[in-house]
Amino acid sequence: MINRRSLLKTGAAAVALPAILRAHDALATSGSVNVFAWGDYFDKNTILADFEKKTGIKVNLSTFGSNEEAENKLRAAGAKGFDIVTPSVDTGPNYYKDNLLAEIDEKKFNVAAVVPSIYRNSITLGATNRGKRYLVPFDWGTEAITYDSSILAKKSGELSYADLWADGLDKKVALRQKSIFTSIAIYLDATGQLKTNRALDMYKSEDDSRRIFEACLKFAVSKKKNFGAYWNNATEATAAFTDAGCVIGQTWDTTGILLNRKTNKKWKYGMPKEGGLAWTDTVAMPAGAANVDQAYAFMNYIFTPETGGVFANTTGYNSCAVGAEKYLSDEAKAAFEMAYAPGTIDNLWWWPIMTPFFSKLRGEYVEKLTNA
């Protein structure tokens, strides 16, 4: 399993400086790199400014708010126009079927800069296809519970998905339709209300998947009075609490962590006892990338320990770079301790490889829930 413990065990390993870093080493078509990344990943005044200063390579940044948006835009462009993209590892098959990604050249990319256990275990989550590596694990995080601790006096590990569905929370719960089905399936399985093999049967077969989606939809609709705001990206998730009046919700880690850090200490983020949902995002190169050497320069740069630390400090996510924990701020360390109480990392539920029938059914039931 990919976890923080294995990251810390390998943190002391030495990391060689990337072979491609200086501007005059980049011999592709221009001195620029076109990066297509999640909207809250790369701050222009920190990571990107430092990369440009050290390499002379200009970064042209475009952003997306969901995996579907990234896939659709790259597919529509014929895998051209971008040199770097950052998809979640479980969505790999969606890219492979249309040959949208280029194989990673491990002679140009500094593999030793990635935590070995994460690099190795990402294979089972979708990072390779037919024995070839296309996705490099860049960061990991979770989707669990952000909550107002002045109302709910619990800590990480004591929380439950049941807290989202408690009475007295009319229009006070934030959620993402695409993932609420999974947490409900985990919760119903944990409480003996529905056998789902901890939601993994949603990926077993189309019949099993539909059976579980139907039950989860019925449960969600029965609790719909609690729904206060839907979200699909980090900005919308934060607004659910700051603008829409939600006091609890299922969100990505960065939402609760940054609310706690920047808005009010009453906001907390933690793992439910049934297990938080865990994801790994990656760095990949589109098949039609024009600035290949610059892309490898960028990849090698963002996996340096210092950059990994800056990334974690500014986003609230966890870097996969060896040694990044040495550069965490006290604030980031405190946030990690708040989110991951002892035992909660071992209980995480990692998103499996996407299957065609799961993706199709999820879209169908998301629409049903939205229109219910």
C-alpha cells in the first residue's frame, strides 16, 4: 500500500540532480513548456517562477478542474498542444485506449527521485499499459470529511460517513456527486446494510455495479434534505463552506486544510472510521508533445525534494518526491497530523483502475442524483 510511512522510510535517500535542467540542455522546438494541470497545483509566484529562473524555460500554464475535463480536452486536441498533463492514476485506461500519452523515457526522467514504493505500487493502480510506463506518481491525497469542529467535536479517525447524514443538517452538507456513491457503498458495507466488499464490487461486474449504484442512490435520495452544495473542483468545494453555509462535507484534503490555515481554526479535516478515499495524481506527457526535452526538465525539477516540499506547503497535498518531508513547514506538518491520526493511513481506500462499465454507470447515476 502507498502510505506516508513508506514515504518517510525512504526520505533519507540521496537524489541525483536531474540530467536535463539548464536551459541550454533543452534542445526541442522552443524554450517553453506547455503544462496542463489541476487548477490548484502550480503557483506562478513560487514553483513556476523558480523553475523559469533556474532553467530559462518559460511555462505556459493551463488548468482543469476534473479528470473528465482533462481527458476530453486532450482527446479533442489529438493529444497535441500540451507537453505535460497531470491525470489521476486510475484514469490511465481512458488515455491508453486512444493512445493519448507518450511512454516515459526513464533515461531522461530521474526515477530515483520518486519514492520507490509509490513508483512500484502505482503499476497496480494504472500507471502502466502493456508493460510500458506512461504515468509517474506525483502526489497523493484523500477525500474525506471537512467539518466545523465547534459543531462536531470529533477528531480524525473518530468521524464517520454517518456524520454527513445526521438529522439537523438541512442544507448543510457539501458533496461531490461522482464520489459520494463510493463513500455510501463503503458506509453501507461497514454497517451491514449492503454487501459491497468495501465498494470494490462496484468494479467487479456491470450487474454488481448497477446493484450497488441503485442502493446508494436510494440511500442518498432519502438524505437529500441534507444536501447544501455540490462541488466539482477545489474552488467550488471551498465556496460550499465560505459562501453556501455548509458545516460539514465530503471534500478533498486541501479544502479542509486550507480553510483551517487561512479562514478559521474551527475548520478541521479528518478520516472517517470507515476509511477515507485516497487518490494518486501523476505527471504524464501527451503523445503529441512538441517540447519534449523541456517537459523532462520540468518533470525532473518538480521531483526535487525542495520543490516537493514547496508543493506540499502551498497545496495541502502530499508530494511523492523522495526527501520532500524535510522541507515541510511546521504548518504543513500540523495539517498532516490533524488529517491522519494513527491507523487512518492503513485504512485508506485507494481508487482502483477505472473500468468502462463503472465510468459509464457512475455518469448515469450522477445524473439521476442531480435530478432527483
